[in-house]
Amino acid sequence: MLEPQLQYTWQGLSLDDGQDNAGYVKFGHGSAQHVRAGFRLGSHNDMTFGEGTSSRDTLRDSAKHSVRELPVNWWVQPSVIRTFSSRGDMSMGTAAAGSNMTFSPSQNGTSLDLQAGLEARVRENITLGVQAGYAHSVSGNSAEGYNGQATLNVTF
């Protein structure tokens, strides 16, 4: 399966300000826009579980005898992500005069992103999945780092 992808995301963030006897922190409203272009390459099995093959009587209809029998899909997703219009301020300080500091971070820039994942149907109504990826900044202050996710889907 080869699936071209194009995605637009607007992200907004609003946090409450905070203060105590030692100082304060003020958060402005932050936002950013992202455009992701890439494709997804992988297998596309129908994930039908079929007849169970377990040798245990209580699991005979719902469990497989070995991992090789499980319906599995895999995928790889390379992308280019462009972040723009990123803004937001944070200021902090103490009661002392001149202690105020303001930060205006920007994440504008371009990243190369690679995601990969697997999903396996382990029972007729249970699917397990794992996903991992890495984003690498190639220009500006765009995001960079690793990510991962594990999923458990149960239908009833």
C-alpha cells in the first residue's frame, strides 16, 4: 500500500499565570501552524482473525497457537514538516526591580520526520500496536526528537 498524505494542523495553547511569595510566571497565548507532506508505505491485510488454533479448550475459538499465525500490518511514514506562524511569550520575575525576563520562543522551520509502526490482532476483539519515530530539524528552530506510542484497542 502506498498512500500520499498532506496535513494542516493549527495548534493553540493557553496556560494560567502563576505566582507565589518568591516570584511570578506569566504565560501568553501560544500558537503554531504546521504543514506535513509525505507518504505511508506498508502492508494492508484485512486483519481477519479467522479460526483459533489454540490447543487449550477454553481458548480454542479466540486464540492462536503461535505468533506467526497473527494477522499483522506494518507501515513506514517519511514526511517533511514545515512549522510557521509560531508565537507565544513567557515572562517571569521576582518582586525585585529589574528581575523580569521575557522569552519568546519560535519553532518556525522545517523538520524531516520518520515514523514506523506495527499492529497485530491478538484476539478477535483485541489489537496491539507500537509506533516509534524521529524528527530532525533541517532549518530554523523546528522540533527535533524521538517519540513512541503503544496502543491497545478492544472492541465489544
